[in-house]
Amino acid sequence: MDPKDPADLEYTAEQMAAMGRAALDRVVAHVASLPEQPICGNVEVDDLCRAMRESAPESGADLETLLDRLYGEWIPRSFTTSAPGYMAYIPGGGLFPAGLADLIADTSNRFTGLWRAAPALVQLEANVLSWFRSWMQFPESTAGLLTPGGSMATFNAILCARERHLGPDLRSGTAYVSDEVHHCVFKAARHAGIMPDRIRRIPVDERFRMRVGALREAIARDRADGLRPFLVVGSAGTINTGAVDPLDDLADLAARERVWFHLDGAYGAFFHVCPELRPLLAGLPRADSLALDPHKGLFLPYGTGALLVRDGAALRAVHAIDASYLPVPASDDLYEPARHGPDLSRGYPGLRVWMCVKLFGAARLRAAIAEKRRLAVDAARRLGALPAVRVLDPPALSLFAFHLRLPGAAVAGENAATRSLLDRVRARGKVMITGCEAGGRFLARVCVLSFRTRQAQVDTLVEHVSEEAAAILQGE
Ligand SMILES: *Cc1c(COP(=O)(O)O)cnc(C)c1O
């Protein structure tokens, strides 16, 4: 970049190398120090954020100054979602090679919306989708799409169901979800033109799984009222307690009722990559569509979701495009992202997944996924053995819920104690867990899904929960 030529935005080779080194130094120091970083930074900084507002600068700053502020001031003021002790919500990942892939994708900046513009690169993305297909045991007819996350995967799935079953008359269509379904389904349905009054919330059983009998009755009621049931959404791991709906029963019912069966696997689908864990998700391969989140269960950084649609023609029907200024479509056996999803110009999400799977190999990823389940089972067993703790159920996958048990206390008292436990554990700085409301109480929940969470963090979790629970019981 020539300082005397204001229209010159290109860096020289030497400048790029120096900037790359400067950024990489920070990246490596940051990642290497994750275990020592507080598990939750100070996020009560609303006033700081207001003070950060500024108009666009007229002249450029220097890189070190920007990096100083990012790594010194702004990144630390957050939940440390990439730290090993993060077992809150559904942990994301952040495998390092994905960052390299993003740098390559952003600086090569090829156009991957259409096959013809970068055929070999698009093929890498098609390979990724075909790996997902085979891990999920979906048939050859499947088409897929990489999305920014599970929410957008769900949106595209509902579009497919709507297009296939409703045509232009959306108001008569009804959809069915469990009481424990992720809120993104309601949002996606609304985006797809399905309003909340057309969504039926089906009650769950004592283990938070959709009651299939109640579902059958709700469908029959709507048919009797002249409505058109078109979509059942199951969960392969709910956000609150990690419950897995009876997937085979849902698939049977959906087939009998001729409705679309969408499965929310944003949290749990990647456990299906491990053959020995497939029985925990029996029926998953029978869904009409499956949302999965590589940025959770495959340890990718945020920004990578995926959708598989068993009858690929349904996905193409929603996203068909034709315009004289576009290159001629690829032949049928070749993949075109823009003909399978809403975007035309887009980033290149395939490369980060491809790079990680190629560098690690599937066996290593499977070992890590299976370990997360073992760790969660271990954590649930050890927490459940504490006298002050009641674990509701062992983890269906790698998530379980628990609450404090106070002799003689009402539910409200136990709720308050459980909330306080979460705060106290987080304040110790090593592990972070969060809570939810389900089954009429406040529950703490533990989700082991970060690739960085290992036995040591589970040991710390058990130690900190047990000490803080004892202190709460003694009124300290
Ligand atoms: C995370 C999650 C979603 C939403 O996915 P995003 O990637 O956050 O958009 C949906 N369902 C479940 C069960 C989830 O865990």
C-alpha cells in the first residue's frame, strides 16, 4: 500500500507477511492461554459499549493498535466460549485449522455460489455435504446445504415442507413441535409464512420427549377442523435437557399421516457419526430433513450449520434460479450451492469444514465426539452421587440437567439455591454452566461438547459444584 497514493488498497507481499505474523502471534498467544483465562469475562459493560460508538474514521489506524484493543479490551469482555471449562448452553468449537481455511477462503475470494465459477472448490463443499450424508445414513437422493447455523438450516427445511405439502395456501397448514423444541423453529416458521397460531405445542413425557399419542390426537383434531397438517418437528437433543424424542415413532407417524418430518439435530446429530452411539439416535436417518450444526458437534467455529434433505428435489424446488446473465447450470450430478439455498454471492463455508476433516481425519473426530459423551455420563454420575444434588436423568447424549435438593424447602427455594449455585461456580472462574426452566422448575444443565473439555474440566466441575452446594446448604 503506497502511502502517497490514496486509491491504492493493495498491500505489498512484505506488508502482508508482516501483518499476517502480527495477527498470528496474537491468535496463538490467545488460544494457548485459554485454560488460564477467566471462564466468563466482565460482560456488564453496557456503558463502555455506548462509549465505543464512533463515526467511521477518515484515515486509517495501525494494525497493532487495533489488535491491542481487540485482545486487550474487547475479546476478554465476553463468555469465554472457546475455553475448556465452557459447559454452558450448547458449547461451540473453534478448531484452529478452520481459521486458516477462512483466511485462505477470504483472500482467494473465489465465487462459490455457482458451480462454473469455481468447480473444484464447489466440489470440496459437495464432498463435505456427502460426508455428512453418509455419517447420518441418509440416502443417495439427499441434497444438502451449508448455512450460517442451525436456525437457517431449519428455515430452509420448513420452506421445503411448505412447498411440498401446502403450495400457495399457507393459512390452512399446521405444524407440530414439542413443548421443548428450540425457539428457532417458531422464528423459522414465521419467516416461512407459518404463523404461531398454526403451530401446535405437543406436551412431553417425564423425560422431556414428545408424547406421540398427543401428537396423533392433535393432528386428528386439526384434520377434523378442515386444516392441513404438513410438518412435524422432532428434536435429536433438546436445548434444555438434551432429550431425544422417540424418532422412530415420529417417523412412523409422519409416514402414516403423510406429513414432513423435520429433525432438529443442531445439538445432537453429530453423535450419529460414531457407530456405537447410533442406537441413542435410532430413527434419525428416517427424517425428511435434518438440521445439524458443525459449529457445535463437529467443533467448527460459529458460522457453520448444515441441512440435509432426503429428497434433494424438494430443496432444489425451493431454490431454483434461472437468469440469462448466469452461467449455464452444471450437469445434474454436480452441486450448485445457489440452486440449493437462498444465497447467490456468499462466503465459502465448505473450506473450513473440509480442511478440518482432512487434517484430523474422521477417526480422530469420532474419538473426540465419543469422549464428550463419556465425560458427560461421568459428570452426571458423580454429581448425582452428591447428597445435595438431584440429576434428573443420565444424559441421552452429552447434556443433563440437575437441581439442588434442600431438605424441607419448597420448589421456589430450590430454584433460588440452584440459580445461586450457577453464579458461585462461574465466579470461581474455571467452569461455566447455565440453567433453564423445564418441568416446572429451574434446572442447572451441563453440556459437554467443546473439544477442549477433557477429564480435568469435568473433575473441576464436580469439585466446584460439590463445594458450592455444600456451602449453600450450610447457609454460607
Ligand atoms: C443451537 C441450536 C439451534 C439453533 O442453531 P444456531 O446454530 O444457533 O442457529 C437449534 N436447535 C438446537 C437444539 C440447538 O442446540
